[in-house]
Amino acid sequence: MTRICKVTLITMLVSCLQSQAQRLPSPDRFEVEADPVAFIFNGYSFHLGYTRGHLRFDAGIFGIKQPSFAVENKLFSVFSSGGGIKVDYLLRRNRGLFIGLQSDYATDKVGLKSDGDTQSVSGVTLGLRTGYRFMFGKEERQFKGFYLVPWVGLIHALNPSIITSNGHDYTQSRWSVFPTIHLGYRF
């Protein structure tokens, strides 16, 4: 009889612990983001993210008509599009300040504003980034819900090109600073 009681008590204890463990939400979360700045400049930006502890992984696609203040030779128009990955280290789990690395493969369609012809050049970039994650969800719900991320990147083009059109040269920048804001939703 005592053996049956011991087995029953152990089974009940294990069952209670298992059901309690199943109720705890996972700290790992999927996220979706968009960059409204890209939309303002006749483009697009969509990203999928995954956070695990202090790390956040991101894969996304983007396109943007470069604003004239970002183009070195004002005679040219540039539309950049591509895809990339990012890895960030969050100083506080899920929110707050972060630092990270990014790499993109992008194509620039470059042409004179006075001419309809464009030339395409593609290449890889590497960059450092930092920003701040403002989470609007509640901490006890793992910050599920909307969030805002202003960030800035220092981007290095590994093999910038020079494009010549009608005697005018457009040189891709080797280094560029990219400030933006992402709006996201955490599941």
C-alpha cells in the first residue's frame, strides 16, 4: 500500500510540474516589421524577425527610390532593391538598446533623370547597426504586440561601381549612413 501511495504522489507531483511548465510562455518570439521610410520614398520594406534571449535574427526584402539628398551626382536617379539578414544583440532581453551586424545583396538601377535608360549594378554590403526597441506590449505577455525601432546603420559596399551615361559618371558610395524607423508586431 505504501508503494502505491508513493507512486501516486510522485505521479501527481510530476504531473503538476509538467502542467505548470506548459503554462509558462516561451521567451522566443516571431516578429514582422516594415519600414515606413521606404514607402515614403516610393519603395517597400518587409522583414521577419525571431528573438531568442538577447539575440534577434532578421531576414527581409527592401526597395527604395533614393532621395536626391542621398545621391552624390544629382543628375542621376537611383532605385535600390534587394534582400538582407541582420543579427542583433539586445542589451536587455527583448527591448531597449541593441547593436548588430547586417549584410545585404542589393541591385541599384541607375539612370540620368533626363534619360529613361537605366543600368543595373549589384553587390554585397556589410554593416554595423545600433538602435532602440520601444516595446508597447506588456512584459508579462513577453511584449506581444506593436513596437517601434529607430536605428542607424553604417554600411560598407564591398565592390562599388562607377556608371557612365552620356558622359556623366555616377559613383556608388563605398560608405553610407542609413537612419530609419521600423514598425513591428511581435507574436
